[in-house]
Amino acid sequence: MGTDMTTKAPARRTYLNHQYGILSWLLTKDHKRIGLMYLAVVSLAFFLGGIFAAGIRLELTTPAGDMWSSDTYNKLFTMHGVAMVFFVLIPAVPAVIGNFVLPLMLGAKDVAFPKVNLISWYVFVIGFIITVSAMVFGGVDTGWTFYVPYTTAASDTNVMLTGIGVFVTGFSSILTGVNFMVTIHRMRAPGLTWFRLPLLVWALYATSLVQILGTPVVAITVLMLALERGLGFGIFDPRLGGDPVLFQHLFWFYSHPAVYIMILPPMGVISEVIACFSRKSVFGYSFVAFSSLAIAVFGFLIWAHHMFVAGISPYSAMVFSFLTFAVAIPSAVKTFNWTATLYQGAIWWKAPMFFVFGFIGLFLIGGLTGLFLASVGLDVHLHDTYFVVAHFHYIMVGGAIMGYFAGLHFYWPKMTGKMYNDAAAKVSAVLVFIGFNLTFFPQFILGYMGMPRRYHVYPEEWQVFNVLSTGGAAVLGLGYALPVIYFAWSLMKGEDAGENPWGATGLEWQTQSPPLPENFAGTPVVNEEAYDYSKREIKVA
Amino acid sequence: MVSGIPFFPAQASTMASQVDNLYFLILGVTAFFAVLVSVIVAIFAIKYRDDSGQKVGANIHGSIPLELGWSLIPFIIAMGIFAYSTSVFFQLVRPPAETLEIYSTGKRWMWRFQHIDGKAEINELHVPKGRPVRVTFTSEDVLHDLFIPAFRVKADAIPGRYSSLWFEATQTGEYHLFCAEYCGTKHSGMIGKVIVMEPNDYQAWLSGDTGMPMAQRGQQLFEQLSCVTCHLPDGKGRGPALAGVYNSKVDIVGGRDVVADDSYLRESILTPQMKMVAGYQPLMPTFQGLVNEEGVMSLIEYIKSLKAAPGAAPAAQAEAPAAVTTTAAERR
């Protein structure tokens, strides 16, 4: 492998080596460098969130609360949620992979607003530092959902600081959304029409829509929390004349669509990887593309399915249940299309594809268990139990993180110009898949038996499933840690990747790896559909 | 309760088996699709494996009939599940006409249950088997949630308003009762048990060292708080007469009407200006802080016990003068 010009011309100019020094990174406007800078922060947040998760699982190994105090336990699950939701799941694919590949995919030199892109990163980092300092100086115990009146009237932890951190971080998300949307509209290479776009671009477009429309709502909601907690404005607390259910409406109006910020981009990655390693175009391209938009739009109409037992009217519950069932259909359509893409493919079993197989398995379970919760008659029993915990972890970790890992493994050679050990990466995918199922499948059973979420102490008869879950988490942790080793090894000793190690279509594979600072030597011209493998003679170095 | 490792919660109410049937139906449908797709993916992945990386796949772009098929068929199935689950839901939230009423308040970190006869208990709820029970509850501080897995019922306890749930127990025994909405330090300690008894045993339990019946306690409060000075029984007082008002339709200022249920009565005691009965001046002061949630529940129970005298028109039907100046900040 890697026998092309790279060995002959070692001093080749790339985005990584054309400038040196810490300032060349901190002041860069290069989307590729910014993507890697997001990778660093997101990885740190993932590590932090993982440590908190370990603290939760270790405590739950025994029914009694014998490891942490109740207050510490409550902080652990809160900080796990805050770190993972706002600093990993939401930015992972758009800000890391999206930043790196979007302009490459479009044949552009950069995003539309490179300076704004750098500002987004700084805003993100400032939000992260504020949130982490809230964690370091005492922590926060409200749950990542910040339900009132607990958050405004009862909690004596660092609610304000955490709120400010989340508020600030939101602006990074909005700015990235605007930037991507304008980039997709304005920066496409000649010939790259909308229906020739890679499906990841469609997914990022749909995600940007949600980021732009949804994030301001959560920012306003957090601001209202601060006004009530800090200045005694009566908005949510009934003792001040407010309404606690109003908070839930506002919070979920963003936070349900936020689930799609987390899952749509990984879905886009899956389309890229599955097309490449099946050597075929994605089955039903336009259905997959439009299902992303449908999910983004209809995702805004189903927030109250988080509130079926929160005192909303039964008729309103009925309507939201109906809409929730309806939004399940585009996700199902995507899954069927991916499956059909494999048909008569030439399926190359490389590591990124293993993550795709893992994604399909876990996303299937995550998506289908959503039907249990959409069923309002069943949700009354399941709401706020471990069934819900298991369900959303299957979507967000099993789905989103698996898709993120598929993307990292797919684009790693492009980002670094180096290959990693394929076998080691497959072991990681298998460990994650097994560990994940072992961790979260037992939680469905616990949930149906009635184990409420956020419980520090639980009845003894549920210990067996909790022990299984903790054991699974250890395997899962190992699966997530393994890439650190083989990626580091790849950076030091990996073989050169060449321009296109996977033989993939797409403009991002038609430039050197790592790419030039300006991405392409000239302006690329597109004259074919996305994933047009049939006409192509594939050469894998 | 259960020996060995339990896999499934006890079915101890009339609704439990209905909810479980729904659960198994959805489980069957979803397991079918999960297995179907997984098996197809596995077959394709193995059958079309080509590790040379040099070959290309077939030139297939899609199929409109297939797209329509796998959109419409899941949609129809989803609608079937939706209809079934919604019908179960309406049974879950609509109690039968005749229920045994129990009141409850949640506060950090305990549940207090108040039986009408006066008996009160903490973190334990005694109920008779074979009789529909409705629990009306609220929270005195933050959100809580009353959850009884063996009955498959759950509802948030929300400060400032009433929630209720109902069940009819079918098996004697002791069952878990949890707070399912995170409420701070000892959230996982806000638990208790429901004790389902044979009706005779329940009666015997009720009659042992009982407190004052709720309606009687409510009457005491009604006098202590001077409610009685305005709410005269003959309807000629400054406030409407209350006999027969419970669950009747009341015309309020602004030309609307409301049903005088528990929530309305509670609101009218604590924030009387919210929905004023038409035809009366906004004279009633708020009783917030003067009477606690349990006191309010006793007052409501007292009002419920006042039956309309035959022939006497309920005060609420009084004609609404057109020019009542309203200070009512109506909730929309």
C-alpha cells in the first residue's frame, strides 16, 4: 500500500505541515485544522463523560448506595449527561467530521465564513471551559434536563455556571449551522448540483436547519431559568406564579430536535461508508436525502412525547403519539435503503464497514424500541424508567457514536495521510458492539420491571441485570479506548494512505491525503452522480 | 414478593394485563423487523463479500415500488399500534364513575396518603382488592412522580396542580411504589409500598386508630378560616353557595364555564381571582400560606360532601351582570 508519489516526494505541502507552531493552529481559518481542533475537545469531553459513566455503573453494581453519597451520584449522572449531550453528541459528527469533509466534498477551498468557523470553535471551547469549571468547583445535580422547580428553587449546586456554559455553547452550534448552510448553497463546485451531492451533505444541511431553528429556543429557556433562579422572576415556579410544565415544553422543543442533530449526521456518514464499501450507489438516493429533511422538519412537531405523564391533556398526548409514529417512518426508510444498498454489492469488509454493521444493529433496536415509547398507553408505564435510558443510549451511543466512529475510521486516512491497523479497528468495532449490548440490553428488562432512572439505590431483586450492565460497560470502555492506541500508532508508523485508499467516489478522495491547505490544486468539476461506482475502474493501492 | 431473579413485573391490576398485551404485541412486531433486517444484512454482507476491493457492485439505483412499499407498510402497522395503544391509554387515564378516593401529597422525600375516613399514612398505601381506587395528588415542593409498576400506572406530581391516577388491584400483596421524577438527594429513597388487602381486611385496617374524617376536618377549616361567613348555604352570601357545586358546570367571569373539579376548587381557594364565578365581586382573599395542601384537600372533600338541597338552584347559575369589572387574570 501507499506506493505512489508520496514516497518519492516526502516534503509535499499539506494543511498539516505548511505552517508550524501553536499559533498556526489557534489562529487558523482552515476548516480542516478547525475540525481537528474540535476532535481534540470532543475527545476530551467524551473521556470526561466516560469517567462519569464509569462512576455511575460502578455504584450500581450493588443495590445499596455504598460507593458515592447520593449527592455525588446525582452529580455524576448530571455531568455525564451534560458532557455527552452538549459537548460530544451534538458537535461530534457536524463539527469534527463535517468541518473536515464538507468543503472537500463540495470542491470548495473552505467554508463560506472561515473566520466565523474559528469563532465557533472558540465559543465552543469557552462554553466547555465554563461548564467544566462548574463541574470542578462543586458540580451540578439537576439532571441534564434542568427540570424546574428543582433547578430554580431547590438545587444548591452550580446551576448558573452550567447554564451559562450550555448557553454559550449553543451559539457555536448556531454559527456552525449557518456556516454550513451557506456553504452548501454557495460553494458547490461547477457541476455539483443538489442531486449530485453526497448524502452526508444532505444530512448536514438538514442538521443545520435544526441547529439554526432549535438552538435559540434552548438558549432563551436557559436564560429564563437564570432569571428565575437569580432574580426571582416567576416563570416556571408555581409559588412565583409560574408553570413548571411550560419549562418542559420549551426545553423539549429544542431537545427533541437535538436528538436529530445527534443522529442525522451519523446517518449521513453511514450512507457514505456503505456506498463506498459496497461499491454501489446508495439505494433510493433521493428518498434517503429527503428523509433527512423530513426528519428535521417533523422532528419539531413531536416534543411533547416526553411529557405524556406530565399533566398534558390526553388528546394532546394522542396527537403527539400519532406524530411520533409518523416520524419513525423516514428513519425506517433509511434503514431499508441501506440494507438494499448491500444487495448485489461487492462488499469490502474493512473496519469502517464493521462500524456500519454495528450501527445498523444498534440503530434497529434503538429505533424500534422508540415505538414502545411512542405508544402512549405503554409509555405511561415505561416513562422515566431504565427502558427509556436504554432506548436513547441505543440511538445516541449505539447509533450516533457508532456512526461517528465509522466516519473517523473512514476519513482518518484523509485527515492524517496514514493508514491504521485494520484488524485492531475491527476488534474495536466488535468490542463496542458486544459491550454496548451487554450494557444496555439488560436495562430494557429493568425498565419494564419498573426500575426508575436516576436511582442511586435500588431494590435488591434487580442486581443481576445491573451487574451485567456494569460488566458490559467495562467491555464498551475497552472498545472505545482501543482506537487511541492504534490511531496513535498510525500517526507514528502508519503506512501512507495515498489519495484514495478505499477507492471511493467523491471529491474529497480526489485530492492528496492529507489535503493541500487550499484543498484542491485547481477547481474540480463534477460531471457524474454521487457514488457512481459502476463506471469506475477501482484501483486500490 | 418474587423469589429468584425476576424478569417481569407482577400483574396486580385490571390494567396490567392490558398494558402487557400491548407490550407483547409491539415486542412481536418490532422483534420481527429487527430480526428480518439483521438477517438480510448478514446474508448480503456474507454473500456479496469481496475483499479484493477492486470489483464494483451492480448498477442499481433504487425502486419506486419498493420505496412506497417499505414506507406504506410500516406506516399502516404503526397506525395500528397507535390506535390500539391510544385505546389502552384512554382506559388508563379515565377512571370508572365510582372510585374510592384517596389523596396524596409528595414532598422531598416522602409520600403521604390520606384516606377519606381520616387515616393517614407515610410511604405506605393500603388499598382494597377489587375496587377501583383513584389517587388525587400534588407536590408540595418540586416535581415528583407516583409510579406503581405492578399496576402499570404513573403520573407526575406537579406543584400547583392536581394529578390523578386510578387502578383496580386484582391481587393481594405488597408492591413497589416509586418516585419516578428526579427530585434531588434522596430521590431513590422516596419509595414505599402499596399493600393490597381483601376488602374486609381493608375495612378493619381503616377502622383502627383513625384520625378525623377528611370532610369533618374540612368543615372545621371551613369555619376556622371564616369561609362560612361568605359562602352561605342559601346562596345569599358574598360568595356562591357550595352545596352541589362539585363537578358541576360553573359560569365564570369572561363568559366561559368550567367544571368545578378538584383542580378548580383548589385553584379557587389558593388563587381565587383566577377564575371568578360570574356575578360575584372579587372579594375573596387568597388562602395561600394559610392552609396547606392537606388542608385544601380536606376542604375539597368537605365541599364534595355538601349535597345540593332539592329545589335550590346552584349558586353558580346566577345571572352574570354584564358590567362586572373584572380583575381576573384569566389563564389562557
